[in-house]
Amino acid sequence: MKKMIAALLLQTTLLITLFVPVTMAQNGNGKQPPMAKKVSHLTEIHGYKLKDDYFWLREKKSPEVIKYLEDENAYTEEMMKHTKELQETLYKEMLGRIKQTDLSVPSRIGEYHYYSRTEEGKQYPYMCRRKAVPEGKEEILLDLNKMAEGHSFMGLGAYAVSNDGNWLAYSTDTTGYRQYVLHVKDLRTGQISSEKIERTGSVVWAGDNRTLFYTTEDAVSKRSDKFWRHVVGSDKNDLIYEEKDELFDVYAGRSLDKKIIALVSRAMTSREYRYLMADNPTGEFKVVLPRRDGHEYDVDHYNGLFYITTNKDAKNFRVVTAPLSDPSEKNWKPFIEHNPKVKIDGLTTFVNHLVVSEKEGGLNYLRVIDMKTKESHRITTDESDYALFPAGNPEFDTTTVRFNYQSMVTPSSVYDYDMNTRKRELLKQQEVLGGYDAKRYESKRIWAVARDGVKVPVSIVHKKGVKFDGRAPLLLYAYGSYGASLSPTFSSSRLSLLDRGAIYALAYIRGGGELGEEWREQGRMMKKLNTFYDFIDCAAYLVKNKYTSSDRLVIQGGSAGGLLMGGVTNMRPDLFKAVVAHVPFVDVMNTMLDASLPLTTSEYIEWGNPNEKAAFDYMIKYSPYDNVTAQKYPAMLVHVSLNDSQVPYWEGAKLVAKLRAKKTDKNPLLLKTNMGAGHGGASGRYDALRETAFTYSFMLWQMGLAK
């Protein structure tokens, strides 16, 4: 129905192709950028006429488009030539801090320890296991380096071993488009089974060690809409469920006790679970709770009961129990009451304990509940600003929970925590080679004040001795969408900025989930402008309080954070020295009016549906591409990827083309397209490090630190 309405409302007229030369202001170094031709394209809707001269850049297979992107890459390369030595210096610095031959912390699953390891000079890890007792020889389950041969990209998606340890289901993407192909390997013989299932998403094993449940995506929209059953070695795939509602995607899951298979339908603000006993793979899935608008819930299975984390009458969620025979609301029993100050992010179940992931005051906590005594306690932390997450916990029958702890000065650390004795064991801390000393750096959390009086948390890290006199360069990063929560994590690469005197700041703006559901609600849909205002106000606060100055302030964001970059740059171009936008979602109106594009329909609940006039009127206010105007802009570096399925390359490319035609300054405007990757950039670890070195060299150039 929505597509029909859109078709009636949306009248698109492609006018005669006409080359219009663009007179460009010459850059400071005398180099002329590529000049994108103009092809008039008009969209009429709700009384608006949206003129788009660069709509033609969407034609990915057009030689003219490819040439334009390559010309932009060549221009960017030329403009950055003076930083070549710096790029190499940065790359060597970053590489020199990494232990190139390394091993992940093994996880016990059944009779084996599973882990990954890297070797110096190899782009990708080896996925391995060895018998736990007695310790056996290493088995290489997947050699991603060998699998990557002949491909410019290699991504590993699903990676699931059957209960008996005999089969491995895994999926790979060789383009960056996040289009995965599912394979099954017999770990006893090393042979690959006959399966080669296209466009797969999540994958789980049933209890019989023969049956797989998996999801597939629609070929056009990339919405995960089908849930299947498959017996290894057969050529039959049974469609169990098809999700018709375009707002929902489907996922396959399995409880930690391995007793329940879950079929999850999930939208931005609504969920619906179906379940099946794992030892009955041919049975019928039953609905736990029918979907309702605005009802978000998760389901865990423990000791014959459902533990339901629900926002029913609890904005920040509460936990109730319900019998499997009838989990309807009339049978709910309270387990954890709602606390408006504490957001419940999820549960992890163990044989005698539950671990609750909580957020309070913008910080993460883990609460351990003894299921025999019902007593609980939080795992303690040593720093006031940190990141804390459950790590790999594949085993149900254990008294230890594994978690990851880090901060902006403490490298990533994996602990095992005994839930009975409360003793912790450090299993591995990320090694930072080259003599890293955390005592040389300082991190803290401050609170900026937004224009409406709301306090916004900001994490800051810098080298000790930096003076807050307004002269220090500063990199400000943020995201602020989907209720996603950022955390003050460690980065060894970031040391290359800090050691040169730069400050790094991370702003937890509204639209994210750092301060609970209300924080999320205050930065989405018809309140989305708060996200942009918060970022601007955080930047202004940092300048006012002399952490930096506008002529030394660089900002960065990616994907929806790239939308943020585009929006705030249009609104306050005078506030920033330079902008780095990675795979930016900036062509908001054109994208959200095209229901055939990946992700569009499922995101109506995040941004609004512009086929509705009220939503259109609001979204057009911040859409970066639609608000480019004739004014001075900061220096800008825009990264896009040709095979990006989440934010198509043309969004950033069109923004740059329009900025070139409109802006009145001579500041650098650079577009860099990865011609063989997707949303996350390069897949090889050395290639990814090269990309970071390139970006940092641009930042340091603009900060005045490119020496």
C-alpha cells in the first residue's frame, strides 16, 4: 500500500540531458577538481520541487560514473601528495603498536577450545580449534587468507558449529556488499558439503546436528524477510516463515542453554518472537507474544521459563517470567522491576546465574544475579569513564562470566569473573608495542550544556601536559542514531593523534542510547534536530571552555554519523576547521523516497516516511544534500565505497559534486572512493590501517600538525 501511495504522490521527470560546465573556484594549490556534469532531474511531491543535478551518479554500471569516481580519486591523491611521507610515518607507527602474530582468547564449546589467530604479513585471521582435554593439536577450520585469494574483499558472516562439533556453517562475502553465501564444512573430513545458499543472514543449528535454520534477504531491498529450514546434504530448503511487513526483518537465534530456537521479527520499535524446541526441528514455531506497535521485547529461556525483557509500562525495560505453555501477559510474574534511571540492555543466562547488562548515567554495568538466593551485585570497575561488555559466553553450565573492559587509556582487556567468589582473572590485555604507558595520558568525562539546558556527556582523552588555552587541536566524534550506544574504548591508532598534542572527544548526543530510551526518543523522528543541535552545542562548549578553537576543531562521523556531519556542516560551517565523513547518509530525501533501495522501508520508523507530508516537511530541514547552499564550508574529506549496500556510494559523491558547485571558499574538498569494498571499508587489516593513516594525515594537515 505504501509503495502505491508513493507512486501516486511521486512524479519524477527526467529532463533532457544537458552538459553544464561548472566554473570552479581554484583551490589554494592551483589544482582543479573534477567537474561533474549537470543532468536536470526533478522530483515533485507535496508541492515541493526537488531539483537534483547529480542524480545520474546513481548509475553504478555507467562507465561515465566510474570515470568520475576515478577522477575524484586521482584528484584526492594529488591533493594529498604532500602528506605521503606523513601517511607512511603514521602507518608504520600504527603497525608498530600491533602484535601482528597473535591469538584471541579461546572459548570453550563442548569438547573444544575455539579461537582465531593472526600471522605477521597476513591480512586475515585463521579460524581454529583444538581439543580441550587433553589439549590436542590445532585444527584450522577456515583459512581466510587462502579464501581471499583472487578477491579484493573477504568478509566472514555466520560462523556456527553444530553441538557435536562435527559441522561448521559459515558464510562469506567477497564484494563488500554484505551479500553472503552459506557453506557447510564437515570438520571430520575437511570436505565442503553441497550447500551454497545465496543471500543468507543469521544461521543456527538444531539439536539433531543435521538441521540448519537460516534467514535470507530480498534481492532488491536487502530486507531479511524469509526464514528457512535445511538438512545438511539435501537439496531441499523449507520456507518456514515469510515476513510481509516491510518495517520488519527476521533473524534466527538460539538460547544459551541450546533448548530453544528463536524466529525473531524485528522493527525499529516493535518485536515479535516465535519459538521451537531445538530437539524438535520439524515442529511448528509458536508465537511468544503477538506484535504490537511500540512493544519491544526480548526472550531468554531459563529453567523451563521464558524471561521476557519488555518495555510494556517500562520505558527503560523490566524483566518478567512466563510459562512456555502460555506466555501471555496475564501469566507474567515480575522478576526485575522497572527503574527509570537504569536501562536494561539484555540478559545472559547461566546454569545458576543471570547476568544483566545495564546502563545508568551513560555508563555500562554488569549485574550478577544468583538464581538460588536471588541476591545480586554489580561487577566493580576501577575507572570513572570506561567501556564494559559481556564477551564470548558460549557455555551455559559454568560459574564464570567473561567480559571485556577497556577505557580510552586502558587497552582492551578480557576477564573471567567467578560469579560465586567475585574473583576476576585477566586472561588477555591487548598488547600495545613500543612502550605504551597509560600514565602518560588522561581521560575524563565532562558534561556539555545544550541549548535547551540538557546536559550531554562527552568523553575526552589527551596526553598529559596539554594546555586548555584554546590552542590544542581537537577531534570530535559522534553518531547519535538508532539508539546505538557509543563507549569510551581504547584505540592504539589514536595514539598517533594524542602524541602530537591533539585531544580526542566523544560526544554522546541524543538519538543514541547511552542515557536510556528517553535519550533515544529525544533524537529520532520529529525530534531528530536535537541530534544536530547537541553536536553543535558540544562543539561550541569545547571551544568556549578553551579545549580547542574553531580553527583547530576537526569533526568525524560515519554512516548515520555521516548524516550528522553533513547536517551540522550546513548549519554551522564556521564552527569547524575540517570534516571527515565516512560512507555518509546525506541524500536523505531521495533515499527515503525510493522504497526499492536497501534499508529504506524498515527505516521509516527511525527517520519518518517522507511520503507523508508532515514527515517530509521535517526531514527536509536537515537533509544535508538538500541544504547545501552558497556559503563558506570547512575543509572536507568524504569516504565512500563502491559496493556499499547500506549507504550507496552516490550519496557522498553527490554531496561532493553539489558542494563543488555551490561553496564559496577555497578549502580542500576531497572524495575518496574505495572501488572494491563495502560499508566498513577495506577488509584486510593492513589495508584498513592504510585507510586510517590516510584519514589521520588529512586531519593532522588541517590541525596544523602535518610534520
